[in-house]
Amino acid sequence: MPERLMRHEQTIVRGDCIEVLSELEPESIDMCFADPPYNLQLRDSLHRPDRSLVEAVDDEWDKFDSMAAYDRFTEAWMSEVRRVLKPNGTLWVIGTYHNIYRVGTVLMDLGFWILNDVVWIKSNPMPNFRGVRFTNASETLIWAVRDKDRKDYTFNYEHMKRYNDGKQMRSDWYVREPVCSGSERIRDENGDKVHSTQKPEALLRMVVEASTNPGDLVLDPFVGSGTTAAVCRKLGRRCLGIEMIDEYVEVARKRLAAIEPGCWLEDECPQVAAGE
């Protein structure tokens, strides 16, 4: 792995994820968490009943010319992730109904073996303002091992019971904290969201604690505002985050600099739950 990429325990690299991934040594990553573009294919602006504009995901990085183009992009980054994962390494991918099924198909075609699908149940989902379908109140995470026959992947089974009152952990995860609408939401000087799809640290905490150990190297090829890296810093994991947008890189690096390393290691009161 190039020395410049791992000079610190948590490193944010500015660049195209596929190009940066191609520079990494094979079989060097313990776990990857990926929150790729949703490819929402928005055509019209969305308004509330009072005609105020809804802040939708309309960023350029979420736009693709076609489904085929999105599939090619997915196969390209995921192939590189598979190359750099250790043989017993695992991949987590999160998405909505817009993209998760296409992502899952590519994932299986590349040889990954799905261990679980996990449903993140949102405590404060955006309503369906037009009343034409159900409120979309969840996202899906796919957890997969690189090679089907490997049984030695990391799963901290006993540790994760603490999220479910000492019982076996379930695959429906309810995060009590709002979806980044409070102090955790990173905003600019005008009060606007810096990143439209920022995930709550509580969700990433569960992912990282479930499938890594202290000192493991976590990869996030779409690190955005730096949530994965921030959680890894608090939990004593190393992290390599890749991001192509300068504003996000700056925000993520500043976020990391303000965190005390390992500050969650002795914390036995996680603010998340499962099965509620």
C-alpha cells in the first residue's frame, strides 16, 4: 500500500475511488463499508404541501446517463474492492430501493457471498408528501464475505448482543438518534447541509463493531463527510477513506482532527437498538 495513503491511522485521500483503489495492495483491507451513489434519477423538484422545496439528493455525483452506466460503475469499484479485501474480509453496502437490488446483483456476479441483509429502520423518515405511495422508512445494508468458503470472517457475535438486551442480534436495526438532523448533521456557514446523504454515527458504529476488531483497516471508497473514518477513530480502528469532492475532503479531515482517538472504547451505553 502506498506509504502516503497510510501515514495516519485514519486517512482521507482525495481522488476518484476506482483510481485510488487501483493503487492499493491486494488483500490488504479487513473490511469495506460502501455508501455508493443512489442513482435516484430525479426528474422533478419535490415540494411539501405548503409548496416549500424539499432538499432532495440532486448532486452531480448521483447522476448517471443510464442504468447500464450505473451498473458498469458499480462493477468497476466493487471489483477493485474485492481485489483489495483480505480473503476473509467482508463488504458492507448500503442503499435504497433505487439501487440496492442492482448493487446486489453485481455483488453476487463478482463472487461475493451474502451473509445477511440488514434493514436500517429510520426514526424520522421523510414523509411521502404527494400521498401516492408508502413513506420510505428504511434502507438496506448487504453484508457479504469476499469468498464463499471462508468461515473465518470477523463477526463479534457476543459483543453485538448488547444491542438487543443480551439476546441474539437481529437484522432489523432501529437507530434512536434522528437521522443526522441534530448537532451531528454537518452544516456550512449558511446552515445548509454539507452532504445530502450523511449517515448517523450510531449506524456505522454497529457495522464497525460487528465485523472488525481494534487495529483492523477499514476502507470507505465514498467517505463523503467522513462518518466512517470518525467512527473508526472513536473505536480504535484504522480507516482509509476516499473522496473526490474537495469540500467533503476538507470537512472530513477537520472532523477527524476534532475527535479524541479511542473515545468509544470504554463506552458501554450505545445509543442504538435492534428489533424495536
